Amino acid sequence: MDGRKFLRVTGILMIIGGALSLLLGFIALFGSLVVDLLGGSGLLVAATILILIGGAVELVAGIFGVLYAERPDKAQTCIVMGIIVTALSLVSNVLNFSVQSLVLGLVLPVLYLVGAFKNKQAAGG
């Protein structure tokens, strides 16, 4: 599969995942704020905000992947976004201490990066 298809398909999946993360993140934020008001820890609110940030970045990266799939000259933007999504996934999964979640959470960002690098090669870069 060429870089364009990799980027387009993973971009669409990241848009879906990012949108779901944002939706569920806002629901979780509401719940964590209620828990915090009842004497809970602010750590839950902070973790929920991390989910929202990750979802927003994933959504933007997915949009860039779809928009720039046909533009190899924009591959560097997708590479940067893919690295950011991968880093946020690592941070999020390390906090969960789940190897299975870590592996599954990295599959899509890594495939996105593969597509971006293939697209960059197609541009001669």
C-alpha cells in the first residue's frame, strides 16, 4: 500500500477515534468534576483533561492525514502530528500500566507515521 492510502485510511480511523475520545472525555470530565466537588482527588480531573488533549490532537492529526494524503509536500506536517499522537499515547498508556493497551494504542499512530514517511519519500524527501 502506498503512503497516500496509508495516510488516508489511518487518518479516517484517527478522526473517528479522536472524535470518540473527545465525546467520552467530556462525559468523563463532567463525572470527574462531580467526584472532585464531593471531595475527590484532582488527579482524576487532570487525567480526564489529558484524554481530551489526546483526543483533540488525534482528531487534528487525522484531519491532516486525510487532507494531505494527496500532498506529499505536506508529509512533514503529518510526521510531526504522528509523533505527537504517538508520544501522547505512550504517556497515557504508561499511566495506565497496561502492556496490552500500550501495544493497541500505538498501532494506529505508528501506521499513520509509516504512511507519512512513505508520502515524504514519494515527494523525494
